[in-house]
Amino acid sequence: MSTKRTRKKRQAATENHLAVEREALLARALVHVPFDGWTETSLRAAAADLNYDWSMARRVFPRGVRDLIGFFDIDVDRRMVAAFDDMDLESLRIRERIVATVRKRLEICMPHREACGRLIAYYALPGNAVAGLRVMYRSVDLMWRAAGDTATDFNFYSKRGLLAGVYSSTILFWLYDRSEDCADSWAFLDRRIANVMEIQKTRGRLEQGVEALGRVLRRGPIGLRRQRASRASG
């Protein structure tokens, strides 16, 4: 067995062994994040709440806050996917499926809305922007897959790009929404999805027009004259 494979096995065993501590630290950190942000201060406070030595917290999250944030994002995605399994998405139209997936993720985040706001501020920093884009891509990819998307061409990326725009704008609206049961956020989400679906329809019509134009151009002038003559004789 290679040294690299042995190292990976040991790392996996350590992660499984520390799973309880990892979840406990995240739960306590989320209490402090609204006040101290996604910082070492919040992680240290969480460790103190649980009577963990700082060395234990660093074993659980070796890169400190970066690992804490990474675990939070993965945990939300995991819970989102598990929730999809309990939803009858197949009975819905594609637009309704997308609305349902975005809404479900925000509902999961609801108890930690202030922490989510702090996280957006964290990802807005220049050094963290790339990590934020990766997290966004992973989440919208999971949403599209749950909605039944099987695209493998350019549509694969365009769909995820459009949904990322919808999701990010909806999050920003949701963060400051104080309507009952976030009704205004869900109405905003519906409008944004409607706009995207209209863009997709327009794009489809444009693609059909470009394809038809391509066929005409491939025929050339002679082909056009023959087509007109055939119509005239008919």
C-alpha cells in the first residue's frame, strides 16, 4: 500500500473520529458568528463553551475558520440533498422544481440567517472570492441535478450560471426580509425564476432562427433560387 493511500486512510479515520466534535463546534460557533463574524474569535468561543482545549479545536479544523466555513457549507448542502429525497419533485414542472430547491436551501439556513449574512461578507473579501464561487457552483449544481437536469452540452453551464444569479440575488433579498414566513422572498424568487425562464425561451427562439439562417447560407444563392422556383411552380 502506498504512503499516499495510507495517509488518506488515516485522515479519513481521524475525520470520522472527530465527527461529533466537528458538529458540536459548528453548532456553538453559529451562536457567536452573528456577533464576531466568521473569525478565530468565534471558533475560540465555541471551544470554550464546550470546554475543549484550543488544540482540540485545531485538530478538528486544522485550517481554523476556513475549515469551519467549509464544513458549514457542506453540511447545509448535505441537509438540502437529504430534504430533496423527501420531496416529490418529479410531479412538478421544471420551473417549480427549481423554485422548490432554492427555497428549501434557504429554509434550512433560516435559523442562521445572520451567520449567512456574515458569510456573504466573508466571501466578498478579495482573498475569499474564489472559494465563494466554488461553493455557489456546488450548490446550484446539486439543485439542478435534483431538478432532473441531464444536460452535458453548453446548456449545462448556462443553466448553472443563470441559477447562480437567481440564487445570489434571492439570498440578498432574503437576508433583510422581515415579512411573515418570508413570503416576500418567495415572491421575489418566483419573479426571478420567471425572468430566467423567459430568457431561456427567447434564447431557444434565437437558436432556432440562427439554425435556420445557417441552413439558408449553406444552400447558397443557387439553392435559394431553386427553392423559390419550387415554391412558384407549386
